[in-house]
Amino acid sequence: MSPLIEINDPALSGANTILIDARAGQNTHQRYLDGHLKNAAFVDLDKDLAAPVTDASIGGRHPLPDVEDFAALLGKLGITPQSHVVVYDDKAGAFGGARFWWMLRAIGHTNVQVLNGGLQAAVNAGIPLSTDVYTPAPVSPYPVTDGFKGTVDIEETGVAAHDANRIVIDVRETPRYQGQTEPIDLIAGHIPGAFNLPYIYNLDADGKYLPAETLRKLYDDAIDQVAHTGVIVHCGSGVTACHTLLGMEYAGISGAKLYVGSWSEWSRRDLPVGTTRR
């Protein structure tokens, strides 16, 4: 299954499809109330797709929740192993959309797609938005047998950044990577040895993913001879990195891993900081 689905795909209204609105930022629930796709249930990136932050130096600003809590959330959303899940946000999938996709994939649920272009794609297509709060019929917690797969920790990331057989990709904007500005975290710069490939490069002018073959060339040029399983992707807090992980999957590159703590964790550990672009 493609990780992306288009707004005109009839599967969006399939009997087994569960729509999830996973936007992030300020006043997210109010923005959901102001207009969302019909029958889309709301999830909050900070409250539902991340654990409470007690110390960002341990796990970053968006640490993964306990897998049992995530399983309970999926049950409340009516999601079972047979469900076709379609998720979107209002940032072209770069916030809660891709994060929710990645989290489902990481527990083994493969029948999940992100709406290409996000909520804006629906608006552009003339689809009327709903203001009705949709509450899905709950089911038992999703059956999970293990934790989130496909992650690496801070120690492995630091080693990989200096390993010729691996690559660490930082998807933040180049000025943040180069240490010119840092609007969120305490220190500007990047993990020494990390390669900068901003997630925005995944998108066209309409906020949709570039064609798979175009993305494949973009990623191949960056990865070079590194095996796909040797790729680690990070961002500021493990959210927009999922946008590139989705793009890689769409382009036929599987096996890359997520450093969840990302720069928000690394920058709070008194570790070396780079400012020269690689």
C-alpha cells in the first residue's frame, strides 16, 4: 500500500476507513471544530502522540508515549488491525499526519495512509468541511506485542554520524542546522556529522509530495552508497522527521530509522555542536 492517498480516492469514504485529524500547533482543537473532513476524529500531537515532557534532555520535546497508552488511544478511535486508517493535518502531513502514520507502522499496522496535501488538498478540491464533532465507536485497545520498532537512541545516533557506512539526516531548515537561528530549542546548530536535507524539499508548490521517482533521486543523492537500514532521520523533536521517513517509503526506500529525541534532546546534553553544512 502506498503511504499516500489522494483526495479523490474512493477509499477515503470506505466502510472500513477511519479518518484522523492530527493537526498540531496553537488552538488545534478549535481549528478542528472550525472545519475538518466529515467523520474525522481528532487527535492532539502533544497530548495523544507524545508522552508528557518532564525533562526534554531525556527523550526530547515529543517523546513517544508508552505503547500501551497508544494502544488504548487506538481503541478509543475505533482502530483495529483490520482498519484502513487515513490521517491528515494542516501542514502537508509534516506534523501529526506523518507522525501518526509512523507510529502505526512502528507497531506493525501497515494499512495506514496520509492524505497527500493535507487538509488544504480537500479545500482546494472544493470539499465542504464539517463542524460536527465526530466520536468514533470505541473498541478494545489495539493488540500490541512489542514497543515501537525502528528507533535509535542518542548514543547510536552520535556514533552513526561519524560512520562512513551510515548517515544521519537532519530535516530541519538550513538556518537552524547551520546555527544561524534557533526559534525553539536552547542551542542552535546540529549534530556533528549529520547531513542536512530539509523536509520541505519533499514537497511541490501545492504542498504535495513530489513524484516518487523525483524523491528517490533526492534521497539517493544524499544517501549515496549507505544501505537503507543504515539511515537515521531526525529533526527538532521527532515529528517532521517522520515526513521524510514517509517520503522515503513512498520512494521505495525502506528500513530508515527515527531518532525520536532529535535536536531537542541532543542540544540539552552538553554535547558537541556543528554549524558547518554537510
